[in-house]
Amino acid sequence: MKKAVLLIMAASLLAACAGPATPTATPSPTPSPTPTPGLVITAPAGATIVRQGFNIDELTEEERAFLEEIEEGYLKAAEKEGLELTEVTIVESHGSQEGDVGAYLIQGEEAFWVLYWVLSPSGGKLKRVPEYEGRKPAWDADYNRFVYLDEGGEAIATYSPAIESIIPVIEGLACEGFSPEQLNYIRGALEWFKEVAPERWAFIQAQRIPRLVFHPRGRPLAAATASGVSVVFDAEGLRLPGFPPEAQRVWFVSVLYHEAVHVGQFRVNKTCGLEDEAYAAQNELLHELYQVVSPGTQRYVQYIIDHGKEYLEDHISYCP
């Protein structure tokens, strides 16, 4: 897929970045650290397998093959760790969309493990899931990830075995690499967005964006880029120079919305008209937000809309 860039104020607006679709997130109820009742079987090696929230007969052939790889990887990794397999439970879960398969391992009642390199059973390694600020990890079956809950049962952080790091969670979105000030800004923008455009916010949640990543660059490139594994923001993806606070919020959520469209495109392996579709959705959102912002902010929103039109007039839609 071809990367496309939309220029605004001498800085790029956003681009769709090629990469494999890796569905890992979906809106979630309060997670539970223990498996709910499901289909329980015993693996030949002696480990117990709990299939949580799904029936294996309802899976596609690809999902079944993926589960077999997961089971093989966990069993081999557990043997290498020297775990007593008869004391091990592998919990498998399935999200709301095709391909959402996740798993973790429980040793006894206290130790939770996830498998790194899950698709390389011969080289897979178990990673112990750590505590965070005195909180034990809880499995979030819809997102297929470990999270840490506050007193109200809301996820405040998630554990990423790929980078062995605990990442803050804001409104269900894992945010990696942002400063505390940037996290506060994102939190305020999303709270505002949920209030003024709840249906648009529900769309972003439904795309199950794996994580947001901040990647500062030395010079303006793309405000944000999307793939199947992340949405990466540049500094100008968060804020545009010279814009007032309300206009900054509009800009940020519109960029996030645009990239959420791209994440959905990657998930279904779409290859044609990527930027056209994402901009059209962003443009609809901007027109809606234009109606709810103050008169002083409207001219900034119109500025974004107008420059987007200029971009599309010069844009070539790449189709096979």
C-alpha cells in the first residue's frame, strides 16, 4: 500500500502506513483476572486449557490453526521454564471480530504469563506479567490484553509483552511514549469528543486501535501514520502551531478519526482508495464539529476543511 500525506500549514496531515493487520483491541467491559466458565479440556502434556467465551466449532480454519500454534507455543515455553504442566492452565479468549484470538497462562493461582513470539513455538518465551503500583494484572478478554484497574474497575494501564512495558490507558486506548502533559491533553480531548460526538467516538472504539504511539521527529513529516499495529503521532498530529485550545482539540480528534479509518482498512486488507475514504470520514466529522465549537474556533475548523479539499484535488488514489 502506498503512504499518502495530506499537507496542512506546511506540515503533513496524515498518512496510511503499510503493515499487516493485527487486531488486538475492542471496546471492553470490566475485565476479570480469572477465567469465566468455558470449554475446559486437558492437553496431552497435562496442562488444562480453558476456552473462554467461544466454541471452537464456531471459529474459522485460520483461527483454529492460530489456536493450535498458541497452544503449542505455550506448552513448549512452559517446559523450557521448567513449569509443572499439571499445575498450568492456558486460557484462550476470542474477541468480537474475526481473528481476535488471545491467550495467557496461569501457574497455580497467582502467576500470570504471556507468550512472546507466539507464532514461533520453537523460540517462544514466557513473560511474567508484573504488578503495577500494587495492582495485580487482570485479563481483558475483549482486548486480549492484561490491564490494571482503578478502584472503579476502569483500565488505567496495560502490559505490552512485545516491549515489556506498562503503558497508560486513556478511554481504552493504550498510549505509548507521550509525556504526562500530552496524556492530560489527550484525556481532555477525548472526554470532550465523547460528549459532543458520542457516535463518532463509538466508531473509534469499534476499530480496536492497538495503541497510540508518540514519535517526535526532527522535522515535519506526517502528522500521524496508521497500520494494523498502531497509530503513530508526530507533534503536529497532536497540535498545530498557532491554533487556540478548542481548535487544537478538533484537530487532534479529527486526525485520530482519520487514522481509525485506516486501522479498519488494514483489518480487512483494503488496498484501494484508502486516503479518499479516510478523508471523507474526517471531513464529515469536521463539519459536525464545526457546528458545536465557538464562533471564534469555526474559522480554524474551516481552514482545516479547506486545506483538506486542496490536498484531495492533487491526490492520486492508488488502486491496483
